[in-house]
Amino acid sequence: MKHAWKYICLALGTLSLVLGIIGIFIPMWPTTPFLLLAAACFVRSSERLYTWLVEHEHLGCYVRDYMSGRGIPLRAKRIALGTMWVTSQASWMIIMAHVGVRPWTIGYAVLLFGVALGVHYYIGFRIPTRAPGCAKHHETPALEAEESSA
């Protein structure tokens, strides 16, 4: 089972990496959340891919900045939160349109709204907002601390 989990994480990480790269070029497509998911999957499945992603000249800054506590850019936050609100609300509206108003559909709508509020609070207020652009590999505070202690 452990072997299968490794391949599932590898596949999910690769898919997330591709979606994150697409997000660089499509204005309303989030980049940072997909790259963070890719890093989380790669750390569980492939040390080589994780190291490649974190040390990548253009992609690595998204992961390094989040891991070092610098946060994510305001634009990424706005896109992630906007996409989440639109899709979650559209989801319950579509279900209500097809099924009608029933106790379980109201419960579903309340659950989605509650989850969206929790995610909005976490991303909007708990994760720091950083300036646009990426820090260079040597400018990341956590990496500087590791290098100075060595």
C-alpha cells in the first residue's frame, strides 16, 4: 500500500505542477496553491522532484517564499479566493437548480459556505502577503539562517 501511495502522490504532484505552470500564463488561474500542492506531493514521493521544484529558478520561489514565512503575493490570494467563492457558490446553485430546495441541499449550501469562510480566513488573514516577484534563492530568510548556522 505504501508503494501505491507513493505513485498516487507522484501523479497528483505532476498534475499540480502542470496546473501551476498553466497558472503563470492564464490570468485567473492560481499558481501558488498548485505549486504548494505539488511540493507537498513530491516531498512524499520523489526527493529528486521536490529538490528540483524548490530550487527551480522561476517556480521555486513560490514554494520557498511560503515555506520561509514570506507568504504569497496579493494577486495569488485574490485569484485563489475569488475562484474558490465563485466555484463553491456556483456548485450549490447548480445543485439547487437541478434538485430543488430540500433539507440536504440547504445543509450542503451551509457547509460549502462555512468551508469557504474558513479557507478565506486562513488564506486572507493567516498567511502573510508578500510583495510581487520572487526572492532569489539566496534571499530566502530560512535558507540564510540555515547557511549561517552551518
